[in-house]
Amino acid sequence: MTTAATTSWPHAAHKTSRKFLYLGFFPYFCSILSETRKTDNILPQEYSKDIRRYIPSFEVAWGGVPSEWGGEAFILTNMSNYDKDVNAAVEVMRRGGVILYPTDTVWGIGCDATNADAVARVYEIKRRVDSKALICLVDSEARLQRYVRNVPNVAWDVIELATKPVTVILDGAVNLAPNLLADDGSVAIRVTREPFSQQLCYRFQKAIVSTSANFSGQPPASNYCDISPELLEAVDYVCTSRRQEKKPHTPSSIVRLRPDGQVEVIRK
């Protein structure tokens, strides 16, 4: 969890008050740190009136805490544009909508990977036949296991040792929209380590479709500035994060992993 620096706060080391302040970021705003934990992120309640002078963009709320920690506390949250962006994208996908978002590779078109109607809209927007299947993202290895009946052991080695984003194609997909999968029932899935897309997957609590932000047959959009205006108009929400970037990005590697451990490199 990322926390705000507090070196410039007055008497930051003072931790004797029964009411204290926790500086944190969404979605951890309901988390309270014990007074016994060694951190300068706990401040006595008497300094709360100076919060906005130091960090005016933060919001302050009262929150209850366990009695052994003092019973109540100020909770300081940073509802930044980043947080609002993630929240807005999640809400759109929960309603079956389609988004454009930055990923660990190029910009992507995304939706709920378990919603067949939403997936069908992605094919329609991309002007692509649904026989080609789509990639989806998850935030962790644990979530990946929800969508594959039996993950071969070699998959964990490939994911752990990869030096760049790698999409693995695995047999026996479950709990995903049927039109997301290949004809043989396999799924192309990737664990993202990039902060924005990982947080998006985490908060959505499901796999998210991740197909490049371009019409079929056109080059993928490495950055927001490369996305077609027509495509921007076709989706329900365009994420605001990382729009200023102008960096070279490339699609992921793709590796087919068979249940017997065979490995086939589809794209380096």
C-alpha cells in the first residue's frame, strides 16, 4: 500500500493520543493502523485541523476502530483522479459496458470477461469475427485459477520467470463468456503487473477482456494519442489515467501451454 509522506507534519512522532490519523489511499481508507505499529503515518487528533493546509486535496472522515485502539479515529483518504478513474471504469463494466484503458502492454478495449453480451460488443466495436477469441487480464495467479480447470505446473514457471508481459493459452477454460474462448475451449489469459490495470482487475474482482485498442487489421494503439477518434466514440468509458504517455509499447508474448507440459511460443 502506498502511503503519504509525513516528514513535514508537526510533531509527527507523537503517538500518545487515543485518537489518531491514518494517511492512506483508496481502497484502504477503512483500514486503521494500531498505535503500536511503528509508522509516522499516525498523528494525534489535535493536528487534524492542519490537514488541508498540508494536503488540501485529501478528504477527511470519521471512522470507528476497535476499542483497544481507542474507539475512533480520523481517516484521511486520497480520492485522487486515479481512484475515481478506476471506480468509474469498474462501474461501467458492472453494467455491461465497454471501456478503453491502459494495460501492461498497449492500450486495450475491455469489458467483463464473464458477460457474453459485453464480449459481443467488443467484437462489434473492433469489427472482428468472434472465431479469433480474445485475451483477458487478471490481477493475480490466484484469480487465474478461477478460470482454468487444471493449470499445468509449467504455467507458474512461465509467469514467474517472464521478463516482459506474457499471455498464456490454457486448455479447459471455465467461468468465462463462451464467445471469449477459442473453438477448442482454451483461453488466452495474462496476469498483469502494471499498477493501473492490476488495480482495475482487483477492484472489479473478475477477469477483464484486453484486446488492443484498434479496429481489426489496423496497428495497435501504443499510447492514448494513437487511438482512433472513432474508436473513442464507440465505447462507454475512456480511462483518464496515463493519457499523457508517449512511450513505445508492444503487445505481449503469447505462449501455448499444454496439459502435458508442452510449450509452444506463438508470439515472442
